[in-house]
Amino acid sequence: MSAIWKNHAMHLADMIKENNETKAHLYLEQLMLFPVDIQDQIIEEISSLSHCSSDAVASIINHHSIMELK
């Protein structure tokens, strides 16, 4: 996982931990131009992680960004 994804993941995880879904949505929108339904899926998956590490969050973002490219 690249350092850039880990950095983005760290910021996104912090927003979700603070229960700031609006800010998380805006961040994802600016970061990747993800549609709202994909943003919801990413936030839901991150929220349900048993251990919210930067690697785990980066993996989720990476998974959805690859899906968007198809």
C-alpha cells in the first residue's frame, strides 16, 4: 500500500472516529470524486472494522477506487 493511501486513510479514519460523516463524505468526494453510494459503502466498511488501522482503511479505499475504474 502506498504512503499516499495510508495518509488519506489516516485522515479519513480520524473523521469517522469523530463521528463526522459529513466531513468524511466531503473528503472522499474531493479525494476521489466517489459517488455518494460508494462513499456510504466506504464509511460503513470502515465503521465496522474491529481494528481501524491506516492499512485497513487504505485497503478499503483502494478496493473501491479499483472498482470505480472498471
